[in-house]
Amino acid sequence: MALLRKINRVLLVLLVLMVCLLLHSTFLRASTRPKLSDRWKSFGKAPQVPDADAVVPVIICSSEERMGASMATINSVKSNTDASVFFYIVTLRDAVKPTKQYIEKSKLKGIRYKIVEFNPMVLKGKVKPDSSRPDLLHPLNFVRYYLPLLDISHKRVIYLDDDVIVQANIRDLFNIKLKPGHAAAFASDCDLPSTHEMVRSIGMQTTYMGFLDYRKKAVRDLGIHPRDCSFNPGVFVADIDEWKKQKITKQLEKWMEENFRQNIYSSAMAGGVATPPMLIVFHDKFTTVDPMWHVRHLGWSPDARYSENYLQEARLLHWNGPFKPWSYPAVHLDLWEKWYVPDPSGKFSLERPESDS
């Protein structure tokens, strides 16, 4: 009996020692685990975990040749909101360092951001060379297809093109209620009655007829009426979980590959090859955004102008088209230039006519 009690005491001591060792090991792992900010240290400033639900995440691309454009967009967003905005700035490898320097050496150094490198190899065999507007074939134009594959940590995001200026509180756009089963919200091209005259005058298309080649059987088999209203995917709100659930990226890639094989759309026809797959995949499957949150076509003419009153009421302006506000000629330059942040390195500069004086 005495021997049994002695064995029990030894076992109890061993059990206590094991528990102590486990607690020590757990504490050690917790104290040495990399923090969120450590992992992003070289790329930006991470959002604080406690207010993650209150953050408005914005995805914007920053190409080396148009870096000043994306910085103007970022400046307009942060200057017109009281929300806690976190910017995911997507770029190619060569532009990672210049992008960080642009931010850290300018008035934007206080923003919270992460620079995300995009691998253009995912586009191999999916995008045809097109001489109509080669700028539209830039790999970053297709980032919007791959939102779930980006290194982001939010379940709902806003995507903005770099030729956009935000004039209102971005939180209002972010808080839009997506309908059940919808992975994204866009502004319909038929929801801008104030701009219809402008659209007609510059020959912009607002229906699927202007984006898809209905002579092709693959297009006709979709069952989409050619006069159905199109939308512009340069501004949208996305639900990442729903995007994954519906395999949106796979669907978009399918239509890219289909076009590679039989040319069912082209940049000459559609003003860009990134839009048609979005139109196909999201047809009748998106929530509509208030049209004042996407007043567009400002870049389709060097002289066709909107009324100043109308533009002052707009919450977001989009210079989609070939006439960009950092170049010349272009319209409504003052509304873009007020948000322009000069490049500390001097590499990006505005194109402006020489003064007569």
C-alpha cells in the first residue's frame, strides 16, 4: 500500500511538470509569433485588429507610369471621409519601391496601406495582343478579376480605377447593401439620365451590343439581349466570400480564354478587353450603385464637358477613356488637379500646355 501511494505521488509530480511545460511552451510561441505589422513592415502600415470591422478597405492599382494618378485617387478618398480607410495598393514588382517612396516622402505618409505585388504570369495565354489601345492590355487592368487571390484580409472591399476622384464620404459607398447571391455592386450605364446626351455626343456604348460580337455563336448562346444595359467595372464593391463561392475568377478566366481562341470582343470594339468578361459573368447578377457614385466618361472627349453644377454634386468622377486629366488635352482638369500629390522623385509630372507668358 505504501508503495502504491509513493507511485501515485511520483505520477502526480510528473503530471504537474508536464502541465507547466505545456503552459511555458504556449506562452513562448505567443510571445515570438510575428505580429500583423511585422509581416507588412516593409510594405506599409497594417490596420489595428480591434477596429477591423470599422475599416473601409480600398483596392487601387499603381503602375509605375501612372503612379501620380493613383496617388490623386488615394488623396481624394482620404480627404473626404472620416472613416478609417485602409488602402491595398496593387502593383508590379518593379514599382513596389517607387510606390512606397511616393507615399512615405509626400503628404500621404500618414495613410494606412499595404503594397501588394501582382504576378502577371496568371494572364499567360489569356490576353491577346491588341494594337488599338495597348495601354488597356496592361496586366494591372486585370487585377479586378483576381481579388480573392490577392494578399488581402478583408471580406468586403471597394475597387477603384486610378483615373477616379472621390468627392464624398467613401463609407457611404462601402455600406451599400448587396442583394442575396450578389458578389458585387456596379453602376448601370442606363442609370445616368443627366449624361445620356454626353454619351450620345461622344459615341460611348451603354449596351452589350457595344462590347460583344453578336456575330459569334458563343455570344448569341449566352442569351443576353444586345440592348441590355452594360456597366463600367472601374468602380465597384465586392463581397470576397460570395466571389469565391461563385468561382467568379474562374468564370472570368474562361471568357478570357474563349476570346483568345475566337475573338468574341476586342479593345477596338469595347474600349477595353477587361470589361466584356465582367459584363458576361455579372449579367443580371449585380446590385446597382447610386449613379452619382460613378459619374463617368469624362475622359472620352478632349472638349465635351458636363455642367459644373452637375459635377459638383457628383460623389465620384471617372475619367475613363483616352483623355486623362494628368495628360493634355483633357476636360475638367481643375476637379482632378486639386487632389494631385507631386511626385517627390520628380519622375511623374503633369502634361500641360506651355504658357504664352
